[in-house]
Amino acid sequence: PIRERELARMKKGVQIDNSVTVPDDVYILPDSKGLEVGISVHEGKHHLVKRIFETFDIRVIQLDRYSYAGLNHHKLQRGEWRNLTRKEVSGLRKLVELTDE
């Protein structure tokens, strides 16, 4: 299990490659006894979350991405999917600098 002192160190920043990475938020999920952690990052470095935890010798067993590019899996169970709304598609197109058709 992760301990509060490790969370406090993560919140201050972790050396990854040649820079310090500071999570936007990191917390122990309620009722998880320190076995599940929520972490928010806005950087997209290769395997960033796993690498943050590796600096504390903590192995990530399962990683669920809650949101990406303004999209989230709210109300979807693992393995479920849904069609994107027109607004979501338009937002993604703007992110990659494509015009709406």
C-alpha cells in the first residue's frame, strides 16, 4: 500500500529523465486501504504515471485513464463504449487543427 508520506513527496514533484514532474493531484481512493490511488497529470510523457510510481518502488498493476482530451468514461463500465457527440468530435478536430466538415 502507498503511504501518505509517499503521496506528499509525489505532490512536491518527481525527477523523470531531465525534469521534475509534478502531478496536478494525487490521492488515495476512499476505502481502498492505500491500494488504489487517483492521480491527475496533464503531461503526456511515455508511461508517465507508471514512471512516477516506479521512483517509489511501487508497481502499477492496473491503470485506468479517466479522461483524455476532454473526453471521459463517466458512466461506462470496463469494456463498454459509446459514440462521441458532435460537440466532442468537433472539439477533437480543433485540438488537431482540423476544420469541421
